[in-house]
Amino acid sequence: MEQALITRLGHTAYSIDASPMSVAVPTDLSAVIDEPNSAIVLSWTDVANNEMGYIVARSTTSSTSGFLALENVGVGSNAVTISDNTVESFNTYWYRIKPVNGDKDTYSNVVEVDVDLFYCGVSSTDCDEYISRVEIGDIDNSSACTAGGYQNYTSESTIVEIGTSYGITVTNGNPYTRDECGIYVYWNQDGDFFDTDETISVSGNPGVGPYTATIMPPAGALVGDTRMRIRITYDQASEPCTNHRWGESEDYTLNVQAVFPVDWLSFSGKPTEEQILLDWSTASEEDNDYFVIERLHPDQQKFIALGERAGNGTVAITQNYAWIDRAPLSGTNYYRIKQVDFDGSFSYSETIAINWEGKDLVQLFPNPASDQVQLRLNRLWEEDLQIVLTNSLGQQQILSSTAFGDYQRSIDVSSLRSGVYYLQIRSSAQVISGQWFTKQ
């Protein structure tokens, strides 16, 4: 004993050789969106027999960084699925999982889920009373009781116009005198059905039905596919979300459309030697203030306003309009017309393409000029260009020597004396073109 103690005291350090437990990571991680419960459901294959549960990590950054373990999400051993109920609309999520007792840096494959819009969850434990028929516009859908008390019928749709009223009838398949029907439309498309005008007033509550209502998209409704939710409950006021003990819920699609103030008939263009003539017609107009003629900028890839034409307010007969692009681009020109209402709302015509070969490489306007003259090239030049001005006496002045970077430039001629001038564009290798103009 004494010798053993002496030997032990003679050592200052110890080493332990113990290999870590090998725990296989799960495979085939996948994800689906559980819309009724506003969740993402993860599933995987459990290939280990010695794991002690799983850690679920989620990132909102990328597939390689920003992962954090989900809080209050316990996944026991041999589990193969879990639901994440903490997701939000309009987000992208990445998930990966690993055994809690496995290697700290070894995870499963990463799965990506794009969430466009989640609607608040809805369900019922028992659909004794249920929605047997829904009638509105092009929708006439008959159905039976469904497990879980929810059915997605968003493939069934009808068009509704803002400011127009539409009747809806809901039939109860197994009615009780204390049943209530609720109808909800998420006009602002945020998915919660709780905003102004999103709860529709229903006649026939409480009672056995049929239940009727009038639906009119309000002025602030967003255009496009919009969800309508219908719910029947027993012995309690209907709510658009959460679980009810009795009843059923169904979702449908309303395609909201705006009534545009202009009924377009035609829009066309005709190239000439020096310009492009644009013509358009309307069948009718309502509160039409003015039109903006726009052309696509080939480098910025956005439409630029070129000019305006006054509208005709409210008319019910055909109106014809014309506008001249006196400085079109060499090649293909893309035009559209922006129609602006008196209240500032607007709509667009179709986009048309007009090819213009052009007459001159350089155009000057206005001519005569007083303070400014617009110099326009029919194509871009990458090299530096000189702008040379020559008066009637043959005296020359270099106004600029730089890269244009655009098709058009303003030249200040306010200091010039009245007379006739020749403005010429030169590159390092050649005289490109020039034009005479008169200074008033």
C-alpha cells in the first residue's frame, strides 16, 4: 500500500484512451408545409439504434450558416418526424438534424423550405354538423364531412370585382338549431382574416341554415387570388382560426379583379424616316386624368417617361390618341402607356415593340433653341466623344470631351449669340455626324 501510494504520488498527469460512441446521423431528411396548422413537418429515416434523441437546427440565413437549435422542441430516440410551429409567412428556412449524443459537427442533409403565405390554422375535433354545399359565382361545390374538420377547396374559384356585390349561400349537411356559420375573406392577403372588412355578416345565425351573405371586395382589397374561409360551429360563435369541438371549415379562392378606368381597344406604332408615330384607342373611360408615354431604357432595363397626353375624364364612346417620339432609338423600341386616374391610381397598356433604323446618328432638338439643346445619339459609344460647335464665321469651340454613357445629353447654349451654328460629334478616329441649329 505504501509503495503504491508513493508510485501514485510520483505521477503528475494521467491520460485516458476512450473512443467516442459512434452514432449514425439520420438520412433522407424532407419537409412539407402543413397549411391547416401553420407548420412545417420534418421527416427522416432513423438509421441508428443507439441515439438518445435528436437536435433539430434551423437557419434563416443559408444552407451553410446561421443554424440554431429549435427551442422547446424535444425529439426522443427513434423519432422520425416533428413539426415546427414557429415559422412565419414569406420566409425561407433551412433545416438539419443530428443525434444528441453523436459527433457535434456531423449532421443530416439540409432541406430548404420556402414559405410564401401561411394562413392561420383551423380544425374541428368532430364534424357532426358540416358544410355540404357552397354557392357563389362560378363556385357550386358539394362536399361531405372531412376528418380533422378542414378541407382545402382553393382549386374552386370565382372572379369578384372590387366594389361589386356577390351573394353566397352555405348549406349545413347535418344542422342543429344552435349552429352558426362564419365567412371570412383576407382582402389584404396577410393570412389572418382578422382585419377590417374581412369578417362577412351572415344571415341565419344561429340556426339550421341555409346561411346567406353578401360579399363585396372593398376598395383596399389586393388584386389577385384571395382566400375565403367558411366555417360552421356548434353552440359558439364562429372564429376563423383555432380548433372548435364541433363543426367543419372549408377554404375557397376568390380572384379579386379591379375595374380599370380605361377599356383599351388598341395600341400600335409606325416608324417613319425620322420618328415613330404612336396611336392608341379606348372604348370607354372613367375618371381618366392623363396618359404617360413610356419607353424601355435598354441599359437600365426600366421604362422612362417620354411625354403625356390628357385623358377625357369619363366617356362611354371611343377615344383616339396619338403621340410622336421624335428621338427614337436605333433598333427596337419598346413602348407602353401608363393611364393615371384622378385619384392617382394607374394601369398600363400592353407593351409594343417598334423597330426603327434611323436616319441620322445624331439628332438635335428643339431647333431653333434658346437655352438648352438636346443632343441625342442613336446608339451608345464606349469611347470618348468631342462635341464641337462651329459658328457662321468658322470659329470652333470644344464644348465637351468625355464618354456619353447614355443616349442623350443637354447642351447649354444660353450664352451663345443669336445665329446659326453647326454642332458636330467626333471620335478619336472619325467625325461621326453633325447638324445645324439656330440659336434664338
